[in-house]
Amino acid sequence: MNLYIETDSNENPINHPAFEDNLIQAFGSIPDHWEIFTRVERPTPSVYQVLASPNSTYQKINGVWTDVWQLRDMTDAEKSAKQQAVKDAWNSEPRPNLTAWTFDEATCSYQPPIPMPTDGKNYFWDGTTNTWQVRPPYPTDGKKYKLDRPTATWVEVTS
């Protein structure tokens, strides 16, 4: 579905893009002062970037109007605050046997001492042995279960 944006006499964009079908319904054709527009999705900032604005600007690039998003690097204070928030959240949750995990500044996350296997199986971290254990399939009998980590088995939850 094509988009168009209205422009004024100085070729500045007016309002927001409209669908081609809507313009044809309203005007019978695409008016001369409407130009093709290409939508660009909001980018996902990297771990230490933020959007400079929650909204894009409309700019003409190579003859086509488009969304332009501005990313900026976090300030040192923002970076430190983000890292502290992750550490505080980690420390506020009960995390049995994850003491071997360390904070990785590059990813702003906690990492295990051994990477999780990537063989397609489901794993959980066993902090008593500091290894990854294959998570057994969840029972399909309709009952509620919790994982007993030391034995790597599902134990029925009873009220």
C-alpha cells in the first residue's frame, strides 16, 4: 500500500502521510502537491543508545519523503543509571544459585560463566554444579508444576 505526504508551496511536508487509496477516493487521483512517502520503522537502540525523540521527522532523501529517526549515545550518567537499575533489579529478585553469574558492562546484563548450549534444547542453570541442565518437558496432564532444580524434575504444586 503506497503512502503519500502533502507538501506546501515551499515543498515542506504538511500533516502526516495518507494511503494512496484514501487520496484516490477523496480526490479521484493523487493531487500534484502530494508526494510519495516511504515508512521507516522506529529503530531499536543498541544497549547504550536512546531515541533523541519519540517521534520521527519527515525528510526528503533522494527525492522520496521518509521517516527519519535520530538515535544518540547515552551520557555517562545515563549509562551508569541504566547499569545500576539492572544490578538493583537483579539483586532484588530471589535468584537461587546464580552467584557465579557476572555483570557484563558491554551488554548491561548478567552472564553465566558458561554460555548456554545452542543445540535447540531447553536448559536451566544449575547453580549447585554451575552447569546447564536440560529442562525436562513440562507434564501435559493439566496439573500445575514447578521445576525442582536439584533433581531436574517437575514437582506437582498442591494448594
